[in-house]
Amino acid sequence: WSPFVVSAPGKLILFGEHAVVYGKAAIAGSLDMRAYALVTPRADNKARMVLPDIDVDVLFDSHTLPLLQSTSLSHPSEVEALVPDSINIPEGPGRTAVLTFVYLYGCIFAERDRNTGFTICVRSLLPVGAGLGSSAAFNVALSATLLQLTGQLREEGAGAGDRKLINQWAFHGEQVAHGTPSGIDNSVATYGGFLKYVKGEPSVNLESSHALRVLITNTNVPKSTKALVAGVRALRDQHPSVVDGILDSIHSISISAAALFQSVGEDEAYLERRMQDIIRINHGLLFTLGVSHRSLERVREITAARDLASKLTGAGGGGCALTLIPGGIAGDDVEVVVREMESEGFCCYQTVVGGGG
Ligand code: PMV
């Protein structure tokens, strides 16, 4: 076989974070920042995974690989016990990546009598731990690679059936990485575009013909999704009807956003104005839930001074904010905003949301 490249995008939660935990709708879109896997054959039947961005270079020899293939795992959390002593597991994100590889390789190659030696090298434009779905992009690229190597993908370029399979395996990879993921990140990375997501239901591709220009600002303030989700829960326990009202409003915002994405015939300027309204309202509601942070408020102030709308994206408490960049704004004006953010110690990415999976 010939070398091949697989890539998958990161994700941006546009509307509905936190409310989605309580069964409300969220809207997410794919980023034009992607993870790229280059897969090359090797003659020695070994498997090597190289992730230069996070200092991973592991080699599984031809004794280890059949062991991984023959062990049946009932749950991704059991994978740790499987890693052979000969493999030096790094700390941090590299550790998660190696465990995910062991799990997905073991499952996808299971009972397939294939001595396929390969090297997979993954590079990513997505910052790790910023809530932009870097692990899901990696898991989708890795799942697609392993399915391709075992001859399980039928359609060139991944058709609907293939994507369903890729998405299922990438979700298991996310379980290794995050324990109990919602599934939104891997769905966006697999299908691309804009998705409406409700917990426990299959995600709905909004089939939008729009793409959004968005400035993502990483405040570089570390956040704990778990602690922030717990904070909202504690507030809701104290004030159930007040907080439920806020969560219902966020749900209505997601529904309005879905309608805007699916609208045809409206001019872009009208859509952008309505989108800016709901971005501002959604951020205000998240602020009242206690999940903003002074760094995120700084982003909001800097952009509001230029009539631009921003909101936090993901868990909040730091992490990233998004700012809609309307079509009419000059590139130089965006640069001025970027410089102002950088002087605060933030880091910006000019992106387009809604591209392919
Ligand atoms: O931390 P992130 O950016 O992956 O986003 C978390 C989103 C929440 O709604 C706060 C939690 C969740 O599980 O949906």
C-alpha cells in the first residue's frame, strides 16, 4: 500500500455549553485548525506512533502487537493494564495519546490476521487543553487510519457509512481520554459543518451553507471543566427555578442559532447582526451562572469597544472566547484587536468555522 494522509478538524462550541449538561441543545462547528496524520508502510511489521508536538515516539514490536490484538477489553478504562513494560509511557497529553492508541489498535485490529507494519505521525494545529477538541481530532484521524489499514473503509474519501464507523471508534478513544465525554467533539471532527447536539440523541448536521469568520482568543488561564460544571450544579441546587430559567433561555438561543444557520435567502449582514445579538445574550447568561472569568470579561470589553460580540466558549473560567468577525470589517481592524489581546498575554487564532470533517 501507498502512504496516505488523514486529517480531522477541531471544534468550537458556539452556543449551549453548560446547558447541554441538563439536556438542552448546544450548537458546535468545525474549525479550520486540524490534526494531520501521515501514515507510511514499514517492512518490519512494527507499529510506530510519532507525535512531535507532544514529545511522543513509541514503537510497538511484532511480539507486542499480536498481544494487543488478542486481548478483549470490555471498557476503555481498562486499557492501562495492557500497556507492555517495554513501552515508556510519557506524562501529560502524550500519556493519553499512547493509551488511546493501545486501545484503538487492540480493538480495531482484533481478530484480523494482518501483519501490517506502519508509522503514523500526527501533527496538529490545535492547542492542547484549550477546549478546541484537539483530542477528538486526533482520535478521528487515528480511528480512520486504523480502519483504513484493516480494510474496513469502503468508500474513497469516507462516505456516510464510513464516517459512522469512524465516529463510533473515535468516541471510544474519547472515553479513554475523558472518561464520560458527551460525544459532541468527535461528531464535529468526523462530520464537520455545524451540529446541533442534545445529550443522548444522535447529533443533527445543520447542513448550513454559511461559514463563520471567528476570532478565537485563548486567555491561557487554565480551567477545570469538572469544577465549573460542579459550580453550576451547586448554584442550581440552591436556586433551581432561577437557574432552570437561565438554562431554558440558553436552549432557546441554540434553537434560534440553528434556524439562522439553516436559513436561506437572508443576506449575510442580517444573519451576522442576529448572530451577534445571541452571542452577547449567551455570554451574559453564562456570566450569571458564574462561569466567566476576568480574563474573559477583558476579551469582551476589548471587542465590545469595537462593536464586536464575544462570548466564552466551552467550560469558561478561563480557556477560550470567541468573537464573530463580520464580513464588513477590515483586516487591519482585526489586527488591532489581535495586538490588544496579545498585550494582555492572550493568544489569538483567526479561523473559519463550518468547514469539512
Ligand atoms: O471544556 P470544553 O471546552 O470541552 O467544554 C465543556 C462544555 C460543558 O458544556 C461545560 C461540559 C460538557 O460536558 O458539555
